[in-house]
Amino acid sequence: MTKSKHTGHDAPFLDDEERAVIEAAERGEFEPDADLTARIAEWRTAASDTSRKRAITVRLQERDIQRIKAIALRKGMPYQTLVSSIIHQYASGTLKERD
């Protein structure tokens, strides 16, 4: 990535390709997406569907709760977040049972 010597966009963090895209956009060379509003609505629905949460009640032994709280404290997170993460990892198959 080489830096452009001198253009109307002299931000030091832009490379030649990024400057060219900015300049093309300013010249009006990009067509707006006619279906953009519909696509945004789809993305919002998909994001909402994947992040929906529901409260549950689980009874655990007190010593397990204390151990989980201690682990969460060491990790710098709330213990509920840790429990949720463990369940999510198990449900998605990334956390496996030991033989």
C-alpha cells in the first residue's frame, strides 16, 4: 500500500485506492442501490432474530454458583454472562464434553 503523493484527500491513513474511491464517490460515479431500504430492513430483522434472548430459571448448587462467580470475576465479566456464554458454546458445538 503506497501513500499518494498529493491529492485533495491528504489524510495520512488513506492509501491510493481509498483516495480514488472517495474521489469517485464525490464525482457521483456510484449509483445508489434501489433496494437499499429493503435490504436494510432484512438485515435488521436478521440481526434481531439472532440476538433475541429469553430468561430461564436454572437451579444450581451453591458451591457451583460461587465457583462460577469466582471465574467470572477473574475474567472481568458478570457471572450471568459467563453462564450464558458457556451454554451458547455448548449448544453451538464449540464446547465439548470430556470423555
